[in-house]
Amino acid sequence: MITLYSTNCPKCNVLKQKLQSLNIDFEISYNIDELIELGFMEAPILKVNDQYLNFSKAVNWIKEQK
């Protein structure tokens, strides 16, 4: 299960486009309160299974999926 926590910022849209370009199934969540409860103060966050990835780690994870 992959979830993109997004605010529709430019970085959020970059991750969305990268995921779509590789046909990776994902959900988008705009529930920023949930991110804050988890201790995150930035978006986007990509949740892969039980792992939370910030933007740079998410980009690296997506590159590995090619």
C-alpha cells in the first residue's frame, strides 16, 4: 500500500507525476492533520507499507522501482 500525503505543492506534484509515469498504484491523502500527529512538519510524505519517506527519499525509492 502506497500513500502520497500531499498539499498539492510543487514537490507533491513532482512525486505524483513520477509515480504515475511508472504506473505505480497509490492513493493520495490530503489529511495533513494525520501527518502532524505522526510528527511530520513537511509535505510531501510518501508512505510505502509502514515506512514514511520524505521528498528526497521518496524520489530515490521511485528511481529504484524502474
